[in-house]
Amino acid sequence: MSRDHATLLDVEALTVHHGQLCALDEVSFSVGAGETFAIIGANGAGKSTLLRALAGLHPPTSGRIVLDGEDITAVPTTERLARGLALVPEGRRLFPSLSVEENLRVGTHRARKGPFDIQRVYELFPWMVERRRQRAARLSGGEQQAVAIGRALVANPRILLLDELSLGLAPVVVQRIYGLLPELLSSGVTILLVEQDVSQAMRAASRVLCLLEGRTTLSGLAGELDRASIEAAYFGLHAESPERGGVAR
Ligand SMILES: Nc1ncnc2c1ncn2[C@@H]1O[C@H](COP(=O)(O)OP(=O)(O)O)[C@@H](O)[C@H]1O
Ligand SMILES: [Mg+2]
């Protein structure tokens, strides 16, 4: 895949409502092929709504989603998977009574051709081999997160949508999960991740966009944004506000 970050995903003035509530208000950004793009924002900012809209799980009120030059705004969910958008949802959402391998197999339905299959996932996570017949409910949070990632990978996505990988996991487990991303990138996957943990997002991503109550408050190169502007954008404070809560956990 191209490494020049030619645009792969274009989100144009995307607006999404939950009933009367405008959860996402004309949000626009582009993700380049082969990059890691992070959406940050506090709880309730609209991050999951955005990823779910991209995956086709929630219809937008207006705006467009363009994947590699094709308008997919009205394309159904399963077809989006076949076109290369795979979501690792917030809270993993495995089938608890299915085994590890059965959960992975779910992801192969409508899979694209590519480097990932169940065997390759076992190479990424060798511990899964022995536990492949164990029910997902018996896994730890970190192990479930790994299975959820594996389930998305076997679809051979062009873009992996990762919703709060770090949620509820111990820091060492979070580090291990995030440590995988460079390997995924080198196999040609583009990553769009969502995080409440700003420090984690800044470490992982080349570009970030901050949402506050459904609106973009900041976007730019991760290396070029200063802490004060990020905190202001994240909490909706003015830069000169004395209330500096500290973004990092
Ligand atoms: N299914 C839903 N029905 C009604 N309101 C929702 C639903 N999902 C999310 N919301 C509301 O939309 C806003 C954005 O939520 P969400 O996208 O989950 O934010 P985040 O992922 O950034 O925490 C919040 O105010 C939330 O309460
Ligand atoms: Mg969320």
C-alpha cells in the first residue's frame, strides 16, 4: 500500500443525531492511507457515534463518507466490511458463549482477501492457540480486546476503526495492545482510533482531532499541538483558564 498518505477516507460535514440530540455536528476530516489518526475527546463527545456512523451502524443526518473516492454514506454495514471498514467496538462486544476461535470466525464472514486469517492472528497472539476453544466470557479484559482486534483483522480491513482500546484495561495491558499497532501498519492497515486517554492517543497517532460535544475543537499533527491547546479543546476551557485538570491519566 502507498506510504505517501494519499487520502483513503474522507469524512465531509458529517452530522449524526440520536433523536433530538445532535451527537456529531458537521465534522470533517481526512485519513491518509497508512497513517494512524486519532479522535480524542471526553466522555460523551461523540467519538463512538462517529465510528459507528463510519461502520454503517448509525445513519447520518447529513454529510458524506467517502472511501477511496467512493461515496459509501448509504452503503449497508456488511457491505462496508467487504469494502474494508472494520470496527473494534467500545467494550469489545464478543459473543460471550462462543469460543475464541468461533468469535474470530465471525470476522471472516464477508472478509476481503489479504494477509490476515485466523492462523495469522494466532501468530500475533500466540496465547490464543491453547485457548482457542475457551469461551470468550472466561477471558480477561485484555484478552477479550485482543480477540476483538483479531476478529476485525481477519476481515482484512483497509481501515481499522478502534474504539477506546484502553478502556478498563491495566496500563501494562494497554501498552501491549498499543504495541501491536506498528506491526498492523506495516502490513498495510490504516488506523482510525478513538481515545479518552489523550497521552495514549498522542503517542500512537500522527494526527489528532479533538471533539467536544459533537464539534471539532482542534485538529493537527500530534507532534505540533501544545498541551495547553489540547486541554482547552478537550475540556472546552479557554487557554488562559486557571483550571488545568491535566489531560493525562
Ligand atoms: N444510542 C443512543 N441513544 C441516545 N443518545 C445516545 C446514544 N448513543 C450516544 N448517545 C449520546 O450521544 C452523545 C455522544 O455519545 P458517544 O458517541 O457515545 O460519545 P463518546 O464515545 O465520545 O463517549 C452523548 O451525549 C450520548 O449520551
Ligand atoms: Mg465512546
